[in-house]
Amino acid sequence: MKQRVLSLLVDNTAGVLSRVAGLFSRRGYNIDSLTVGVTADPKYSRITVVCSGDELILQQITNQLAKLVDVRDIKVLEQGNSVNRELVLIKVLADDDNRRNVISLVDIFRAKVIDVAKESLIIELTGTIDKISAFIEMLDGYEIAELARTGITGLSRGINDVRYL
């Protein structure tokens, strides 16, 4: 099963996200990750969707999305031709005995400790899925109390299309 990252330029109007998500649910496709944000031009939003399937299903998803009225442009963010990142916040239980070890891991991965409490740390890490997964794996000996991931967002490299905001 392959994974595809799609960057959609859509009109910034009410109901757009519902129509995009509805397309997936009506056809029984799963969304692995979804992020939405306004672009430099407030008339448009960018939706980044990560979906999985075989090549035929991924092409059907792309074609169906292109038919939606609110979708102005679609880019497939291919590895090597795009930059993709995700943000994760992780609350790790850390007392005086293991706090230094956790902070050492934070430093190695160029993450940030953004909150310190008596029994825990909240860590912020931005990076590729592989980097985030590796960091979480390194925290295996520590108790993760909470974890929140934003989902992937990305841009294609270079100036490929000046229409795309």
C-alpha cells in the first residue's frame, strides 16, 4: 500500500473541509493525516491530505478531489520534490532522577522543552515523520502521559506555479 501527500488549494469558504472529507467518507477512503490553514491570500486555504491505497485508488482520490468546485489546484507532494513537516507535543513523566536523560534526548533531536512541571516535561518537536517516530521510539523507557500530533503539512520545492499561494 502506498501513501500519497496531496496539497489542495481551496476557496476559503464555509463547508469546504466538510466537502473534501465527505468525498473520502462516501467512497470509503481513509484519511491518514489532515491539516488546513489559510494561505498568504485569505481568499484561499491549503489543505494537506495524506491518504493510502494502491495506485488506482490514489489516482481516483486525486481525480475526484479535482472535480470539487472549491478545489482550485492539487499538487502531489512527492518525496524529494517537496518539504514535509509535522509538529508533535509530548508530555513525558520525568522526576528528578530521569529529567536530565530526557533533556539529553531533547537536545540530540533538536526539540524544545516548552513546559516544565514537578513531575513532567512537555516537549515540542518539528520534523519529518521518520524523525518524530525515531524520537518517540527513543522515549520507550519513559512514560508518555500525552501525545498530540498535528499531521503533515508541506510545500513543493522551487517556484513551480505562481498561481499556487
